[in-house]
Amino acid sequence: MDFNVKKLASGAGVFFTRAVQFTEEKLGQAEKTELDPHLENLITRADCTKNWTEKILRQTEVLLQPNPSARIEEFIYDKLDKKLPSRTTNPELLGQYMLEAAKEFGPGTPYGSTLITVGEYQKRLGGAERELLQTSAAGFLTPLRNFLEGDWRTISKERRLLENRRLDLDICKARLKKGKLAEAKAALLSEEVDKAEHELRVAQTEFDRQAEVTRLLLEGISSTHLNHLRCLQDFAEAQATYYAQCHHYMQDLQRELNKFDSAGCGSTQSDDPASPLLTNLSPTAAVCPNPVSSAFLSGPSSPGATVSSQSSQRPSTLAMEQTQLPVTGTRKAKVLYDYDAHDVSELSLLADELITVYTVPGMDPDWLIGERGNQKGKVPVTYLELLS
């Protein structure tokens, strides 16, 4: 018990003397040992890394999970080291509601069958979002958290020890300075001065050792940057894959809906007694929108006819597309991803192959005409890298 009390009193004394030294330094009444400029630069760089890592981590979490309640739940499960229950994504939930609504309205009705189609694609979008969340959490968010909760805590601990060693060193310097002044006035024995010099040498040795340990840890920030760089590249690749999948699903959905529209144009409105409201629509609203035409696959022999036929239905859109996609000569393009043609108007692609592409007025800006030998068909622009 006596030993513990003495140890507690000794610790309190050390804390008090450090607090006095720190206060006098802030007031300009005591000298302060400055750190090596290289070490100061490393500390500044580490602080900058920590601050920006926290901001990037928080904003990425908001981007991937906008719901704050869900983020809090994920945080609690992570701290409890428990597996987070599987959560339905918003597109998946929307798709499920659409499928349930289709059952109520009747799968055989035009509205019900369309709800089924859109609902299925919404669930696919939800699956792609789920994959993005899982990939980003494992490949990007986890390394950032590990740095803040692991490496940075170790660096902070060693920096606190370094600050304490510096305070002890400055206390010994001040004590030795006072001793030498007293010795000059013959008010202090030389033994006291020798003791102060010995304490100063010990404090200097401990300070130098702690400074070296801290320097080595801070220099490891460069390795942290390289690790975060790789994680950032993986995150960007996961996002690119996700958006490419969403774009692909939306193109497929548009084609499916265009098929419904084409089928609806083939039958008269009077054949469907369940939709009398269609007779009250204006002539413009009752016109069934045309799907993406594949007439241009026969060759650019009569582009004027194609332009004139579509200009009567959407002149403003066509004018914009003509401005963005003028008639061009053939160009080479590298295929980035595999692509399976959905109908005879499209051309299947293999990753890394080279094809010839060109465009014509009136085309959907997301598509080009691709040629490979004797094969010709539409190809999506997002799957290509145009070569100069």
C-alpha cells in the first residue's frame, strides 16, 4: 500500500512539473526544445492524412448508405463484432412492391405485365447495388478504418510519449541552468549541479530514442498512402462496374418496354374493353412510341428517309442528336467488356477485340454501328474505347 501511494505521489509530481513547464512555454516564460524540421514535416503530413482520411471515410459512408439510422446500426454491429443482418436495398424493395402490385392488377393486363418487367429489372439494379456496397466496404472502407483505429492510434500514443519526453528534457535544462546560476553565487554545491547534468543526459537520451521511434512510425505514412491508393483504384473500378451494369440493365429494360409498345400499336384500342380511357386521350398521346429502329442496318443508302420519318415525331430530339452525332467516317474501337447481342440488329462483342465503328444521323447517342468482317450491327458506346 505504501509503495502504491508513493508511486501515485511521484506520478502526480511529474505531471505537475510537466504542466508547469507547458504553461510557462505557452506564456513565453520558458525555453522550448524544437523538434527536427524533418520530424515536424512528418507530423504535419500525418495530421493531414488523418484529417482527410476521416472526411473521405465519412462521406463515402454517406454515399453508399444515405440512411443515417442504417449507418448507426452498421456501426453498432461493427463495434459488437457481430455480423450485420442482410438488408434489402431500395431498388430491390421497389421491385418487390411492383411484383406484388402486378399480382393484384393481373399479370395478363398491360399494366401488370409492365410492372413485372420493370420490377424484375429494379431487383437486378438492387443486386448490383448490393454488390457495390459489399465490394466497397471490404476493399475501401475497411482499410481506411483500420488505419484510423490501428496505425493512427499507435502514432498518437508515441507522439504523446515524445511530447512528455520533450517536457522532461526542458525541465532538466531549466533545472541545470538554475543550478549553474546558484553555483556561480556559491549558493549551491557542485554535487547538485552534477546531478542536474546527469538527469539532463538521461532525459536527452530518452528524448532522442522516442523521437526516432516516432519518426519511423511517421515515415510509414508513405506506405499508408500507397495502400490507400490501391484501395481507391479498386473502389473506382467497383463504381465503374456498377454503373456499367445499371446502364446495361436500363438499355435492356428500354428494349423490353419498346416491345410492349410495338405490340400495343399492332392492336386497336377497341380490342381492349378494359381501357376505355384511351379513347379520351389526344391523338398525340395515343400514338405508340416507336422502338429503336434497325432499318439503318441495311446501310446508309437512304439516311434522308430515316431522318425525315423520325423528324415528324421528335424534331427537337433529332436536331440535338444530329448536332452531337454528325455523319462520320469509320473509326477503330477497342472492346472493353464482353457483350451479348439481344436481337438480330445488334452485334455481339468480345473484350479486347478491335472493330470498325461509325454513326449516322438520327441514331441513339448511346449506340454506334459496328462492323467485324462481314458482320454488322448496333453496339453500345459504353462498351467501347474509341481509337484515334
